[in-house]
Amino acid sequence: MFDFHKNHRLLVGTAGGIFLFLSLLIAVKPAYTVQENNAPLPGSLPANAEIRAGMNVFIEEGCVACHTQQVRNIDMDKMWGGRPGIPADYAWRQRIDNLRATPSTLGTERTGPDLTEIGERQPSETWHYLHLFNPRTVVKESIMPAHPWLFRSVASVGQYDNELTVSDEYRAGDRGHIVPTEKARQLVAYLVSLKQVDLPDGTTAPAFIEYKKAPPTVAANAPGPGAAAALPDGAALYTTHCQACHQANGEGLKGAFPPLKGSAVVNDANAELLAQIILQGYNAREEYAVMPAFGAKLSDSEIAAIATHERSSWGNKAAPLTADFVKKIRETIKTETTATTAR
Amino acid sequence: MTNSMKNSTTPVKRVALLTAIAGLIGQASPVLSQPTAATDVWSQPGIIGMVAVLLLVVVSVALLAIVRLGRVVQQLSTQPDDEREQEFDETVANLTPAQLALILERRNAVATYLSGDELAGDGYAHDELGLVSHVTTDMHAPLVAEKKRTFRSSDVDPKLIQLVSAYLLCATFWLVFGTLVGWYVGVKFVRPDVDHLEWLSFGRLRPVHTNMVFWGWTSLAMLGLGYFVVARTGNTRLFSYRLGWVSLLLINVSVIIGSICLVAGINNGGGEYREYVWPVMILFAIGLIIAFVNFYQTVAQRSTGEIYISNWYLLAGLVWAITLSVIGYLPFYQNGLGETVIQGYYMHMGVGMWFMTFTLGLVYYFLPMSLNKPIYSYSLGVLAFWTQLLFYSLIGTHHYVFSPLEWWLQTIAIVFSAGMFIPVLAGTTNFLMTLKGSGKHIADSYSLPFLLVGILFYFVGSVQGSMQAFRFTNLVWHFTDFNVAHSHITMYGIVAFLLWGCIYTVAPRFLGREPKQLLVGVHFWLALIGLLAYVVPLMVGGTLKGLSWMADKPFLESVVLMAPFWLWRAIGGTLMLLSHFVFAYNLYDMLLRKPVVRTSLPRLTSLTHV
């Protein structure tokens, strides 16, 4: 009966049949189930045609080869989102069109940062335009490809053209005004729209799996003894959260991001405004891009560590901050906001 | 065990099944369970296994080196022959006239001498094989060891030779072109601003590289060699040469159009190896279906009673690949996370059920052929076949461990990844036992070293893959360059090396033209050293990258720390690419070059000499 070695029909039929059965069991059925059992979360759909078009540009340019969009349920992925991803986060994804399949946005390589929350982490369109034009303009160490074909050079520039302030080094001799094309606008609209949405009331997010000890603290970080000695590593936090705009040398980028080196706000003996800007964000100066708020993302001690690092680097010489000080400012802001809303 | 599936919402039945399976595999719970403290790295089976398999390689290489070194030392310490000869010469030169006279006298005292005609008579001596006329006293010292020659097989259908040659030549074109692209994207890790052209950007070229070497090089080379195997083992002619040519055309067209689409930004959605849009991939699928019909019908008209084990793998590989393409491209269940389930399935089955399966089938034929002895065990081959089908089919989701995909799906993938030990061990044992006792044969052959390296990588690469699937090892290695190293160990170290071994075995037999042995050696060593220079740094760098992430270091640090490892990758890649140019020349030498009248016609030359 089992004469596979003599009966080619039986051999091929059995091998093919078993494979088809296993495929249905392990791939098709689970895929179908996960597709049917999940509805898009409120607010997670690409809100408009521009964002959807931006996602297509994202696929065209092969960004998924290096950027994941999945917050795994493990401790180390906490830096990429507030909660692990759930199937409903991806339920909105559909075939792009008749020609192209569903975008494979989860990714399998993290050569560049995860983008699940890039819109939260980096809301500045100016930064994204510069970064796409040539990543080295904002992150010197980056190895991401430049995308100059998403931009064009024009002789005169209108008010809403978002002209890029590009230094000569990255212009390749071009003297014109560099402005984003339609595709660049779509792509950036997509990127800044990427955020984890809140789960509906009554849904609990899955927990991160904890597998390590408490985060290490760098005791030698602060210049003086006392309260500041227990702060986390301010330099590392600066690299993660601030450096992409304000740069490693603290000098910012002309026409885009203000310098911290020698800045009056940073060096002020009264660090109230500095702490307030980090907590609340800042958008008061025309010539610079918007700064996001870090109040919800960073703890008091982390903000104190960053501020202390900024006040003691690049020739800045101001006193360190304590977590208690940041806490006080945070409470003041909260009271003020409540008062404003009450009024 | 069950507590490891805490997040699972599956029916009890499934859990029970899993428990039973995991129980069979033994100490599976640390493999599947949630990772605990990061500090006890050395208690993690995945890490221990990975280190063990890598150590196995290092230790065996070290042992080999010690044995070789021992031989060199031994040779140096024994008195060399020419010294003894010199001694003898001196003794003769120093003989006194009296001693010489004595020796001469003894010599003359011998009564008879042979005239030399005792056996041949007065007839004219023919030296048809050139045994005498080819004796040379010109003592050239070869640069490298001389290998045995391969002679023409006179009984191969010329039409089959043409077809197989066309497949191999097209495949080699895609190999050279595809790895040129791969080399260039590797260089871009070191010099990201080397160009700013839309069509040459990293994001667009990367899938061009992967798809071209998958569908262009590997698939065509496999099919070409497969036609030879299926006709020879069935002791029959190929069912249809015309279908063979149609299939070749379709696959080539699909790779050409697909590559143009990708550089133009027409990408199916970014899922790895599914980047060709369906109108392009359907050409490839039709090409495969036609090839399947051809293979199947050839087996059906075989004049042997049994189906040789190679054909099990070839036929199954084709059926599985066709099923896979259909499931991978049908849209009905691919919205939301459905796409991700299918993506994991598709990309892993592509490697395991198509490339690996088919290539193993080829080895079951070409390894015995080049050793001129039968395969060690038919039954082991059958065991490996069915376990490959049962275990490999279920492990696709191990590319998405800790993702939002269901926990039970991930667990099954991990359990069966470990189960892959069985087919891998069965296959490796079978090949190594076939090779056993043929050490001299390997040393004397220029094709067997390729097969040997491929077989060793088959073991190491597959074990590595199983280890990488465990939950703890995913913490360290997932998303890092370690995966890139692994995929090159498998698709290059295993598949490409095995294919080269097969090609060097069979191609010289077609027209009786051999490649230059020195250049085969150059190809072998450039490819092997290049591969090692590529994968070892990426494995080290990938590990450091993962550890840096686990320590919550700023992401940018993990980019900066990779710089030297990416440079090594570019260097290794350069050597690999160079080896492909050499291989392309060798293939041209074997299949296309105009015949030169030389020692390949010993009869004629020996006649003119006399």
C-alpha cells in the first residue's frame, strides 16, 4: 500500500497533500482567523488620502527592509512604545490596490529605529524633511540612504513650500531653494501620523515580559555629591531623546534646531524655564521647528539627568538639577493647566 | 509547560497536543518559556546550543590544523631523500680504481642480458594510450595539488546537454549580476552616500538582490541540474525538451521584469521574497508548473522500477513551491495581521521547502556520482524526506517571535524548529557516511570539496537556525545582522556550494572540457574565505547589537558599533563576488569554449609522435 518508491502518483499526491493540509492548518486558517477577529482600533486608520499615499511611498522606497513597526512584548522594546502591539493595531491594513498586496510593515530587521511611534517621538516635519533629504544632515552617524529625488530645487520659494535649510556640504553644488515634492510631503505626513492609539476603555493592554534587573544608574554622572548622584545616565538619555535635533555637539542646526551650547535658557541659574520646555515642548520661535513635550514620556529623574547633562557639557557650566525640582515644576504646570481649564 | 503559554487563548486540545510534542523533545520548557533574568545567559539552551555548534566547527578546524602541522613537523624531522641520494653519489665518486675494477668485473661475469624484444617480437610498437610518449622528464613543480581529471560521458543526449547548459549559463548570469547588486548594497552600509540615484537606492536594490539570487540563480541552477538527474535516474529521455525551454524563458522573463519593477519602485508590499508583484510572479509560477509537469512525466515514463530518492525530493520540492506561491499570493486572508502570518510562512517555506529540498535531492544524486559509489542509506533519505515535510512546514512563525501573532502559533514554530534536528541529522549522517573512507577521493577531486563544505554548512547552518528560534535567543538576535549572517550561511554556504559541487561534477562530462583546475581552486577559496569574512563579523556584530539593545543603550550606539563589522562584510562580499566571476569563466570554459586540439585526443598525438 505504501509503495511510495514505486508509485509516483501516490508519492507526489501524499507529499503534496500533507503539505497543503499543514499549510492550511498553520498559515491559511490562522491568517483568516486573525483577519476576521480583529477590527481596527478607533483612530488607527490612516486618517486621509495623503497619509495613505505616504504609506505607498514608504513601500516603494523599501523602507520596511530596515525599519520595523512592532513593539514586542518584551522589556527591551519599551523604548519603542507604551504597550506591546496587538493584532487590532494592524487590523486596518489592506491590499494597497489590485496590483500590490498588503504592506508588510511589521518588518524583520531593525537596522534603523522602530517607527511605531515615530510621530510621537519626532513630530517635527522640518526634521523629517532634512532627514529624508540626507540623514547625515541631522544624524551624522546615520547610514540611512539619502532620498534627494523626493525634493526639488526651485528658483523662488513660496510661503508654504517648507524650504529646507541645507548646508553647502550636502547640496552637491546646487544653489537653488530646496523644497519637498508631493511624495515627500505624503511620506512625512505618514511618518508623523505613526503613533500607538489608546486602547478603548475596558481593554487592558498586554504586559511587557520583564526579564532583567532594575535599570543601572550611573552614580559618577553628576559633578557633585548629594541628591543628583542617583540620577540615570544623562548623556545616554540625551543621545536617545535630544541628539537627533540638538546634535551631539549641542550646537543644533542653523535654521532648524536651536543650539544648547551657550544658550541662555540652558545656562540660566534658575532652571525653571528649561525644565518647563522639556516637560511641555516649545513652539514659540518662528525660525525653529516645533519641539515635542517629554513630560509624559520621561520621569522626573530622567529629565533632571538630561538637563544636568546639558548644563554641564560643551562648555556649559550651570548647577545640576534634582528630580525633586522637576517634580515641583511638573506640579506647578499641572495646577496651572487645571486652573486654565476650570476657567 | 502549560504556564509557558500563559497568553494563549487556544482550545485545551491544542495545548494538550503541544504539551505532548514538547514533552517528546525533552527539556523544552526553558526553550519555550518566557525569558527570565538576562543574567543567566549560560543556562539558556539556545545560547548553549549555538555556542556548542560554533565550537564544534572551531575545534574540528583546530584539530585538523594540528594534524596537518604534525605531518609537516614529521616530514621535516625525517631525512629527506635527496640527502641520501647525495650521500650515495659521493660514495660512488670516491671509489678507488681498484674498487671500480672489481664492480665491473662482477658485472661482466653475468652470463645473459635481455635484448628488449622478448615480449614484442619484431613488430612495430604502438603506444595508443601514450604511456611512453607522454612520459616526461621535465620535472615541473605544480603550484597546487593536481586533481583527477573528469572525462566525457558519451551517452548523454546532446539535446539534454544543450538544455541543462542553457539553464546553468542563465543561472550563472543571474548569480554574477545578483551578487554584484548585493555587493553594492553591502558597500552602502559603509558609504551610504556613494550615489544618490533613485533607481540605485538601498531600499530598492535590496529586494533586487535577494529575488535575483533566489529566482534567477538558485532556482534556475537547481532546475537545470534537476533535468539531468530526473532523466538519468529514470534511465529514460526527458519528457519534453520544448517544455524545458519554455520554463526557462518564463523564469528569465519574470526575473527581468521583476527587477525592473523593483528599481522603479513597484513593490508588492515589502514582504521579503514576495516583492515581485503578482503579474510578474505568475510567470515564475507557470514556469514552475511546466517544469513540474516535465519532471513528473519523465518519472512516469522511467524504465527503472523504483523512483530514485533524488526524485522524491525534486518532485516534492516543485509541488511544495507551487503550493507555496499560490498561498503566498492569494489575497483572501491577508488583511490585517493575516498578511504577517502568511509572510512568516512564505519566506521560511521558500527556503526550506523549495531551495533546501530540491538541492538535497540533487546531492543524493551528484554525491554518489562524483564518488562513484552508492548513497550510504536509502532509508535515512526517506526518513529525512518525511520529517522535512512534517517539521519544516510548521516553523514559519519563528520569524515573528514576541510579535502580536498568537502565542501558540509562535510556540509551535519554536518546537518544530527544534524538531528540525531530525531531518538535518539524518541528511548529514547519510552524506558523511557516504563520504567516509573516501578521503583520498575528496583530495583528488575539484568538485567534492564544494559538496563537503555544503554538507558541513548544512549541519551548522540548520542547527544555528533551530537555536535562533528559541525565545531567549530571540531577545539577543532577532532584528539584528545575525539573521543576515544566517541567511547567507544557508543560501550561500549550503545551497550555492552544493550547486557548485554538482555543476563541477557534471558539466565537464558534457563535452569533455574541463575547467582550469587552478581556477576552480581560486573559485573555491575565494568563495569560502569570503563567506567566512562575511558571516563571522556579522554574527559577532549582531550579538553586540542585541546586547546593546537589551541594556537599553541609545539606539544610535548600535549603529555606530556595527561600522567595523559592516566593513568586514563588504570585504567578504568582495571576495565572494570575485569568486563568481571566476566561476562564470570556468563554466564558459566547460560549456562554451571552442575545443582546442590538445591532450584531450591522446590517440592522435601519440601517433604523430612516433
